Amino acid sequence: MKRLIIDMDGVLADVYSQFRKYERLDLGIEQEEAALIGKTEREAFKNVRTYVNSPGFFLEAPLMSGCVEVVQQLNQQYDLYIVSAAMEFPLSLYEKYQWLQQHFPFLIWEQLVLCGSKKIVQGDIMLDDHFKNLDHFNGKTLLFSQPHNMKKDPGKHQRVANWQEVQLVLL
């Protein structure tokens, strides 16, 4: 059975919606998604570091549309792991674990990998929204479209726009 590695933030968890919500509450700014295209999270959101270090940021992030159903199907056909870099933001470690348990109760604890760098991760397929994670992966790579990567050429990575496309590519 092939090993499938799935990122959390920006792939399962809609962190852009969360950033926009926090910015609206914090600064009264409502950025349109089109204004975010081509900007990193740090460029797009003035107080991004404050937001990701705020209690509840990761725990309350909304789901990406369609991800639960597709992950459930993928879990039947792949040796599936959710791999998320959680060490940079200390509060995120437990919040990410709680979030995954809440939204993906069909996954067992052994399938949840909260780590620092993803360079050590090995498998057959990786689905992520950041080049820094995909570029070091030796297997097939799927680039999940997010505003920060939209203006970049996917290069060797196959771009997927949403969970319906992930389903078409992997099932």
C-alpha cells in the first residue's frame, strides 16, 4: 500500500480564512482573496505572528471544503499520515492534535505526525501547499493551491485546486 502524506494548514485547515477573521477582528481590515494572491502569509497579514501564537487560532480553523470525505476515502486506499510542522508555534502542537481528533475521528493517533521540519518525512505521495516541503520530498508531489503559491510555476509538482481535484488524482 502506498504511503500518502497530507499537510494540515492550508490543505485540511483553512488558515487563510482564519487569518482574515483575525485581521478583521484585530484591525478592522477585510481583505479580498484576490488581494492576497502572490503574497506570503507574512506579506499579506501584518500581525501574522501574533495570530498564529494566539490561543485558539489553530483549534478554531475551519475545514477546507470536501476534505473530510475525501480523506476518509483515501484512508481506505493508502497508508495515510497527516504531517504538520507544529514546533515553530508552541501553542499549535496541542491545538492541532485536538483539531485533527475533532474533525478526523476515523484516523488513529499513529497517523498524526506533528513535527518540526518535514525534510525527514518519507513516503510515496505528499500533498502540501508549500514548496519548502514538497521540494525535499522524493516521491510524487501535489501542490495544493493557496494564495501564496498561485503565481508560482508548480515545476515538478502537480497542482491541485481543491479536494475534488485531489479525489480525481488519487482515487
